[in-house]
Amino acid sequence: MRSSIELGPFVLVLLLLASMPAFAQSIQFGVRPYYLIDVMKEGPLKSKLKSCIGITPHQSSFSIAHRGAPLEFPEHTVQSNKAAALMGAGIFECDVTFTKDKQLVCRHAQNDLQETTNILLTNLQEKCTIPFTPANATASAVAECRTSDITLEEFKTLRGKMDGFNKNAKDIPSYMAGTPSWRTELYSQAGGTLLTHQESIALFKQFSGKFTPELKAAVVSMPYLGFTQEQYAQSLINDYKNAGVSPKEVFPQSFNLNDVIYWIQNEPEFGKQAIYLDGRYEQKGFNAAEPEMLSPTMQELYAKGVRYIAPPIWVLLTTDSAGAIIPSAYAKAAKDASLNIITWSLERDGPMNQGGGWYHQSIKSAIRSDGQIYEVLDVLAKQVGVRGVFSDWPATVTYYANCMGLN
């Protein structure tokens, strides 16, 4: 689609490792946005996106790195986040949990080490809450390794792997070989470098990026060894204050509304941009077409000081009688309540030729190809009015943002 040759993201990661000061000149889209445009149906959106081929890529805060770039790199690792930076992500995420000695680290869940790191191949497997047990005729393979099972020093000896496990495994190597076929192991053989929360701040500073740490729910009982939920929420903020980061650059997140309210009341400068990750879709009877049934309502959230809300993509979208993708009643209610909307996570469903997956479940009937990823993004941006989109491959969103003039 274009005459110039582009280096792949992995090659540019290596270049960035050697020359961090050259980062500003290294932002690039790679091949995927052009592939997605090429398989789109003909129409005004495709024409507009094609017209931007050849533009100079630049960083955009509309493009939020979801755990880095985990479509191809081990999530929450240095390598994954460097790839995301090279793709122009403007906001970077550290999912924050804690170790046995109550130190903050970046992991999607406190109990996911067995599927996102090499812990089962190390002596630290002996400390796991549930040691590896192979599958048998009546039960799946199981293991559970928590960050709270090990100290920070031990955590730092681990290496990241592509997220996934094989529930039918009879041995540990087979258990760890669970990467979905549409991802890749190409860049993960050496393992990714894990990050503490403080290290993530230092790394993201190098990218001139903003920060969106998510306070993850603890799987251990709280208080944990005297460490209360409030102290946990405060520790997250303290790391930014100690690093001299302006509150204007930080968008702390939590699925726990009490965490968000804590930040609003106790750290109001940070609380102004605190994001309520709305997980109420898991409640029995949830219906995005009836947002007035939610408790608290959108207006009540605003009255509590919440200014940002972030549901998954499918909650914000539905289809009309002609089968076109349109905003849901939930999306309209959030907008009417003057809430800023952020959503997650693009490029996480894999191939879209069968309606997409969990993240597109409300519009499955309208999805038939990968080319519709940009149709979904266009509705989210122009009709829903989202302020940013988390993506497992930030270049997809960066290209759209650059083309459409979004900051």
C-alpha cells in the first residue's frame, strides 16, 4: 500500500534499547494499520484512512497501551511497553498489585504468575499457593502463583511470558504453552523484564508518556499483614508524588468505586482524573439498554466527584434495526451525565471474521472481518465520544488518532 519499507516493531525495540534519545524520531505504525485498512469495505471511512498513508506518526494520548503491546510481547514488561511507545501510545498502564513484602509491582492480577511468567520453571514454584497439578480424566490442570507468595527480590528474578495456559496439560512445559494461535511467541523466547510500579513510572517518563495505573483487587484478605485497602490506594499515589509526577499526567483506575472515592477525597488533584472501571456488567440482569437501572446512576457518580468512567467496548455499542453499529443507551447516559468515557480493549479479540469475541459481543451480528476494527473505533470516537481507547496493539489506535487529528 505504500512504497517505503518499514521496520517491524521488534527491530525498532532493539534500536530503542541502543539509543533512547532517538525515541522521538522512532515512532512508527508498522504494517498492521495498513492491513486493516486494506481489508475494509469501500466507503468514506476507508477513503479517509487511506488518505493518511504517508503521514508522519506522532504520539497520541487517545492511544492507551493496554499492558504494553501484548498482542505480540509479554504483557507488563519493559519490552512490551517499549513496543507500545514505538507505536505512539501516549498513555501507559501498570496494573498494580503487591508482593509478600507489600511492594507494588505491575501484574494484571495478583494471582496470575503461573500464566504470565516463568515461575513454574523456577524453584519459586514451591512457594505457589496452589502447586502445579496435571490434568486427569476428570479435572483440568491447575496452578496458582501469587505475587503475595514471594518477595520483591524474588519477583524480580522472574521473566514474563505470553499470557496463557493449557488446561489439558500433563506437565509444566505443556501447561505454559497456552498462547492463543493468533498471537506469537516470536519475541518472547528470552522472556520479558518484569517491572515494579516505581520502575514503570521511570520507564514511562522516558517515553514522555502519561500514566494510568490500575489498583488491582487483592486476592489475599485485606488488611494484609496490617496493610489496609486505603494504605494500598495511597501507596499507589505516593509513588507518583515521590517521583515528582504532576497529577495532571496521572489517570489512576480501579474497578472498586471506593478506591476512586478515596482518591477524590484524600488526593483531590489526582482524584480529578481517577477512572471508575465499570465492572457492573458482571451483575445479574445488567442491560446496557437500561442504564437508569444501575446503582449508582451516572448522575450519582458525577455527584460523588467521578469524572471518568471506563466500561468495556461492548457496553458502549449496539446495533440499530438496519444492523449498523451505534452507541448504546449506556453510552448516551454517561455522556448526558458529563462523564468522560474511556474504553477497553481493542485488538484483544483476535481475528474478527466470526463476529469478534467477548469485547464485541453486543455487536457480534455486525462484525464479519478484521477491517471492521476501524469501523468500531470510528463509532467510539465520533458517536460515543470516548476520550481514549486501550489497545493490545497501540499502532492501530495511533494511526486512527493521527489521521483524524485527535491529540
